[in-house]
Amino acid sequence: MKLLIAIVSNDDSHAVVSALTSARYSVTKLATTGGFLRAGNTTLLVGTEDEKVQECIDIIGKDSCRRTEMVPATASFDVGRYTSYPVEVQVGGATIFVLNVEQFVKL
Ligand code: 2BA
């Protein structure tokens, strides 16, 4: 058995958890904070059989792949005058650790 620890963005977490539970994986969702950006992210714990690890990674990747999005940014170009323009930002992505589980007990 393996334990997957997957760190995903908060924006993607709902879709990833829904996809995993629909595929009958058990998931625990933790509210976490990245050490570098000090911003909130989501850590998912998924315990599963060895042969299902790749499918689980594929499901997580489907809803959290790294992508570029256009977001509106605002710049001031004169006293009291502002303009809005789109900028490209990178969002999403997942960091996944796969650990061996020595023992799995449900009481
Ligand atoms: P990612 O590498 O995609 O990492 C996203 C989040 O995943 C991280 O948030 C952290 O919470 C977790 N994570 C990634 N690798 C990990 C690891 N080896 N061990 C434990 N947790 C891990 P943040 O720490 O806020 O980092 C956000 C983004 O900033 C990173 O995206 C990376 O692109 C960049 N970054 C992180 N640390 C950096 C550093 N020391 N120097 C430069 N850029 C850094």
C-alpha cells in the first residue's frame, strides 16, 4: 500500500477532491501554507493500493496541471488615472510524494 501526499492550489482542490472521490479513492484534505510564498494551498492524503498509484496521479494531474491564465492587472499612468490590462500568470500544478505504508489499520 502507498500514501500519496499531494500539494495542489486551493483553486484546484475542489475539482481534484471531487474527481478522486468519484473514482472511489478515500481522501483527507488539509489546509496548508507554502513556505516560500506563505500563501494557502491544499494538501491531500490518499491511501491506496500500489497498482492504483498511477491512476491516482493521473486524476490529480488532470485537474491541477500547470497552465497559464490571463488575469486583469491595473496600472496608474497619470495622477488619479488608471488603466487595466491583461497579464499572463502561471497557475495550478501539483507536487506529489508517494510513500510506502508499513501498516494500515482501521479500528
Ligand atoms: P511549486 O514547486 O509548484 O510548489 C508548490 C507548493 O508545494 C509549495 O509552496 C510547497 O507548499 C509545496 N512543495 C513543493 N515542493 C516541496 C517539497 N520538496 N517539500 C515540501 N513541500 C513542497 P511554496 O513553498 O509557497 O512555493 C510556491 C512556488 O514558489 C513553488 O511552486 C516554486 O515555483 C517556488 N519556490 C518554492 N521554493 C522556492 C525557493 N526556495 N526559491 C525559489 N522559488 C521557490
